Amino acid sequence: MATIPSIDLAIPEALPRRRGRSSGAWRFVRRNPLGAIGGLLVLLMIVAAIFADAFATHNPVRTSSRVLVAPGSEFWLGTDNLGRDLYSRVVHGARISLAVGLASTLLGALVGGLIGLVSGYAGGTTDLVTQRLMDIMQALPILVLALVLAAALGPSLTNTVIAISVVIAPRAARVVRASVLAIREFVYVESARALGVSHARVAWRHILPNTFGPFIVLVTAQLGGAILAEAALSFLGLGVPEPYPSWGRMLSIAAAEYAEKAPWLVIYPGLAISLAVFGTNLLGDALRDTLDPRLRGS
Amino acid sequence: MRTYICKRLLIAGVTLLGMSLLLFVLMRLAPGNITDIIFESAGYVDEADRHKLEAELGIDRPLIVQYGRWLGDFVRGELGKSYRYDLPAWQVIKPRLPVTLELAVLAMGFAIALGVPFGVISAVQRGHAIDYALRVVSLAGLSMPSFWLAMIVILLLVRSMGWIPSMTYVSPFDNLWANLAQFLLPALAVGYRSSALIMRITRSTMLEVLREDYIRTAWAKGQRGRTVVWRHALKNASLPVVTLIGIEFAFLIGGLVVTETVFNLPGVARYLVDAIQFRDYPIVQNLAMLIAVVVVFANLTVDLLYTWLDPRIKFGA
């Protein structure tokens, strides 16, 4: 670092850029090449999840005697220790990951968002008590809380979703509350109240829609975390049970015995997790920049 | 100042009390009570024996009494008994603490050593190729499950060098080098993720600080670039970074849960997973509570550090 680094001291663009003929989507791609890549990865995952049956070359759960076959023309990504086609399992795994990830993120974000709305709008004691409750929920690391919850509820698809959403809810509550606190002070809220609009309606119609930006940012940011949490829980045997092909559990089988003999069992499911989460993270970052202008460029 | 600390301590106490209640309820929801599990392995159930055991464990008492007794024991440092090992829990946990602590400290060390400088460079070189590269690397760190990264690293080592880190734990007092060799990889695998977070927050706060007037003044005075960036700017950008480091340190335990399992390290986090899998619920309850205590006190420390790092912060709020 001998040279003086160049620093962006330019005055922020004061004038709004003239809108060209390009559509909103194209502008997003041009401004956020990384976000576009993320969007593409997410799209790929969604397509794989929806059309898993069409993409899969084999039945993902049917076992065969051809165990630990190396990747080749018949089994694109090889087979596992029970002779199941890994490629088909990875494709179907997208369905599980996305379903669990989306369901838990949406459930957690909706419940948390409502809590945040009430907490922020009501203020006073309600707010104080709610915030302390959220503190309590956040006193354990995400994975530890999810583990304890999953253990208490027992391993099943629904319980995995519940466990992860419980972890996400307090984070959503925080975000929505913070923006409600700011929006509550706006003049238009006061004028709505002055016009005799009820509290419930003000909160629902005038405040809630304005928390949408941070909310979307939160959902995309948490989606990656939820997919990772599902993978970790399933890896530890406390998440999605058999026979669902979960990426995390595929890795736990591989880790146990076959890593050296069949490295593809380690590589591909993990790569699928990483790419899916990478995609949501890239997209989430780009959406944050677009929807939350205060954070632009940070 | 004193009232501020008292208030913070009170909040921490309330949080932990709530956590203890939550954990207690969750463990009562868990399928099967401990007597089922003990008798399950024996293969027969004698009702008289079961009642005797329930009385011995105190689980025939009202829930509120059970809760009070557990809390009292926990505060006194009585962590109960491990049914699996038939030992007092503390005897099982104690030798595991240094393992987890060493791993956490090493991982955090990596995270800071990589995260802060890269974050600064990324902010200074904003929009340049190196900024993009570093941001992609950090996002990748947030995207890869640490246990998978660990597995891949082991796999690569085995393939390329035929070397596997020892899978039985070596104490640093017996053989420091073997111990470090063993801890280096898991610490890197866990630390990578934290370093990514630290880098992102360093970058964004640095970007904000670099726009400030006093930085412009420093430039105008003809200060060297290095001095401006690393002394003037970083110092003021350090507040959110310190917060994050404090929070991350506690949350590192979450990452350790799986990493200790993959690397077969006998740490506390792995013991938690074992206890859950063997339905050793009293241990799960106590360990989770112990982790909550660590997290809450880490957060408290960060809050108090704030006031030391930034005297402008008032204690009132």
C-alpha cells in the first residue's frame, strides 16, 4: 500500500438519471451484474425444484445394486452407497431445500413481521415486553436454538420448518419494528389518524406497505441462512428425515464412510448447497441496494 | 455509568431467565422422558422401579418445583448428571471446554486477521476489480456450509498429500505442533465465514467514514494515504466492527457444532449434538443454557466496550 489509494470523493449524483427506454429488469441487470448472476442461480434452483421429475434421469429414492459407481454417462454424478443416482437426488434435493427454505423464511418473516408491526406501532410496554422476548429468542446461536427446537419437536419436514422459522422470526421482528418506528413519525400517518382512521387500519394500510422494501431484503437475506440451517440440521440427522433427498443428509452419509472412495458424494451435494445460498446472497445484496437506497453502495 | 451497567446487567438477567424457561419447556416437550430412555435400553419396564427413579430424579414433582430446583442447581454450578456416561455432567464438560475455546479463539483470530484488512482494501478500492473479487470471496464464505468446506479440505489433503489430520484429539500440552496442525483446518473452516461477515461490515463502515469531512481534511493536510486509511478512518470505522466481532464470537459456537463433529474434536459443541442424539435431555438443557450465558455476556461486554471506544455515547439511552 505504498501508493495513495484513490478514494471516491465525488459528490453523490444529485440529479436523477434520465430514464432510458430500457425496462426495469434490464436496468437491474446492468447495474447489478452480480445480482443478475444470483438471480440466475436462484431461477435455476426454482426450475430444478419445480421440474425435478423431468430433469431427473433416475428415481431419486430407488436403491439398486450398483453402489458407488463413479460419475459417467449413465449416472452423471455417480451413485451413492445404496446405488441411488446422485444427479437425480441432487435435483430433487433442490425441491426439499427450496421448500424448507422458503416455507420457514416466509413463516418466520410473516410472524416476526406482524410482531414487529404491533411492537413498533403500539410502543410503550407492549414494545418493551416484545423486545425483551425477542432478546431471549436471540440469546442462543441460530444453529443451537434450531438444534434444541428440532430435538424437542422430533425430526420431520414440518418440524424442521417450524424450528428454522422460530429462529428467523425475531430477526424479522427487529427489521420491521425499526422501519415502523421511522414511518410512524411521518406526517401522512398523523394526518390519517387526524382523519379518524383507526389504529388497526393505519398500521395495516399506511404503515405495513411501506415496510415492504426492508421486508423483501430480509426475506432474501434469510433464505440463504434457512437453506444452510436445513442442511446443517439434516447433516446432524435432526432435520428432514428419509426418504426425502436432502442435500445436508446426503453429506452426512458421505462424511461417515465413503468420502475417500467416492468423493463425488461429498462434492456435488455441497456444491449444490453453496451455489443455492450463493445465489440468494448475491440476489439479496442487489435487492438491498435497489430497494433500500440508504444502504446503496455499502 | 453505574446505573447504565446495572440496567444492562438487569436486562441480561431477564434474558437469561427467559431463556431458562424456554429451554425447560422445550425439554419437557421432547418426546419421552428420561426414565423411558433409561429403561428403553434395559428392554423391560418395571413400574415400581420407574417410580423410584422418577422420585430420585425429582421429575414426579410439580413442574414449577422442578424448574426452581434446576435453576438453583444451575446457578450453583451443578450441571446435573449425564445418563449416558453415568458421570456428573461437569466432569464430562470440563475437559471439553479448552477444545472449544481453542477452536473459537483460533477461528476468531483468522476471521479478524483476514476480515478487517480485506474489508479496508475493498472499501478503498471500491468499484475496482479487487473490490469485486474480495466481495465475491466473502459472499462465497457466507454461502458454503462450514462443515462441507471442512470435508472438502480434508479430501483435498488426503488426495494430494496423503495426509490426514489426526482424528484423535492431541492436547497442546502434549504436543503443541500436532495440536495446532489439528486445529488449523477446522479453525479456518469456521473462521472463513466470520471473516466474510467482518469484511462486509468493515467495508460498509469504511465507505461511510471515508466520506467524512475530517478524512478530506487529513488528505488536504497531505497525510500519507496509509495513515489516513489505517489510522484516521479505520479507528472510527471500528465501532460496528467491534460489535460484530463480539456477536460473532458467541455465534461461532453455532458453527462449531457441525465442525467439531466433522473433525471429530471432543469439544462442548459436539457434546451438545451427542447429547441430543442420545436424548440426554438434562445435559442438552444445561449445555444450551451455558451457551446462552456465554452469548449474553459477550453481548454485554460489547455494549460496555462501546462506551470505552466511543466516549460520545451516552449511558442514558
